[in-house]
Amino acid sequence: MNDEAPTIGILKTQPATDRPDLLAAPVAAALRDWTAPSVDAREARVAEIDAELADTAAFCAAYDVPLELSANCVIIAGRRGGETTYAACMVLATTRADVNGVVRRHLGVRKASFAPMDTAVELTGMEYGGITPIGLPDGWPILVDSRVAEAEAVVVGSGVRRSKLTVPGRMLLALPHAEALPGLGQPA
């Protein structure tokens, strides 16, 4: 595989599999154990960043990354009866997840909302502001806005605030329980 990757902003990337020290443990494990034949794990590239600039707007401004090339992962808690289902939604930074429409209907739940920060951090084993769909708990649905899925490359979290991953959108669809959903991301 060619180690060249699309350049995004001023990020200096390298294969994430070469730098597990820049990844949350579940992310490093998922890439190490990657089995999806359609995408090579080395297509996930990591760039070290200033952890104070991890939030989307600050990150994009500091690293010259267009908002439309940055994708956010939000953890959703869906409830039906006494059961809670967790899911991840990947939407472009220029949009917001349609939690009460597309997500709620897709999950077949009565109520859907953003999972509390401490719950999301505890369940994922990742830092708030760095949560990514790579390495999420087994069985979680991963809902990917079709614009993210079709992107040549997007910037996503690495599980920690001190780095970011660049991945092709098709890599997110290669994750277990992932699917593209048109209209998931609505204008912000």
C-alpha cells in the first residue's frame, strides 16, 4: 500500500498503525486487529495536535482544515421501555445530527438524545472531544451521514484530544455495524 495520503490543511500525518501512542487504547486495538478486506488499516493516518485545540472550531482554524472536511462523532442514547441503546453518529462539522428524526426512527426508539459526557467517556474508553467510531464497543450501530461516507478523506477523532485521524469515508463504512444514512446531518 502507498503511504501517501490526501493532504488536509497543515496536518502532518503518518499511518496510525505506526503510532499507537497517539491513539486511545480501543482505537489502537481496533486498527491493530483490523480485518475489513475493503480498506487497509494503514489508510487511517494520525497527526499529533495541541490538545487545547482539539475542539472542532479551534482545531479547524489552527490547522487550516475546512469545516466540510472535519467530521464529528456524537454518541446517542436511545430509549425504548427500560432499555437503552447506544449508537455513534458521524456528521460533517458543518451539520448537526438529526437525533429526534433520522436517528430515533432508524434505531426504533421512543426517545433519543446525546449521551451524557461522562457516560460516553466511560463506555467508549476515549476522551471527550476525541471520541471516534473506530474502536467503539461491540454491537454499537455506527450511523454515517452519506456525505461523510462519500468523502475521499475526513478528519475525525483518535480517541484522545492530542491527535486527529484522517480516514477515507469508506473506512468508516467498513466498521462493524456501520451504515450510511442520507439526511443524517442537517444544516447547522
